[in-house]
Amino acid sequence: MLTTGISRPLAEAMGDADFVLIDGVVFLTEYLRVPDQDTVADDIVLEAKHGDTEIALTREDIDGAEYIGEGLYQLRSGARLCFLSSATVH
């Protein structure tokens, strides 16, 4: 585990995410900060947008997220997230 309270796989998934799926809705990631030892509980680690809907999650929101399979994480709030990256075609 990282010292921030999030698992290494979650931190790795966050690192490359262009989109985040939250409870079945795809949001465009506008700001993303993988928590580190300098991140405090009320620091914003994710801002994302879907149309006119904007969300922001703090480090406290994602601390203790549980991996439930197939790339999905469940937050303590009950929300489910999956971080997604754009495919690059060469």
C-alpha cells in the first residue's frame, strides 16, 4: 500500500486516465493528481466533466477504495469508478 491510503493498482490506473467511469457515466478527466506523501485529505485529486455535470474528488474520497474486479473500484461512499485511457493507433 502507498502511504496515502490508496492501493498501488489504483494509483497506477489513475496515472494514465483520460476518462473516468463513475457509476456507469463516462466523465472526461480535466485534472488528475495521483496522491503522494504530500497530498492531504482535502486536496482535490480528480476533476472530471460530463456535459454540464462536473465532479471533484478529494484524496479522502478515494482513500480506502476497494478493488472489486474488472478494473472497478468501490469508494467508501458506494460510488464505483473505473479509470480509462484513450487507445493510440500506430
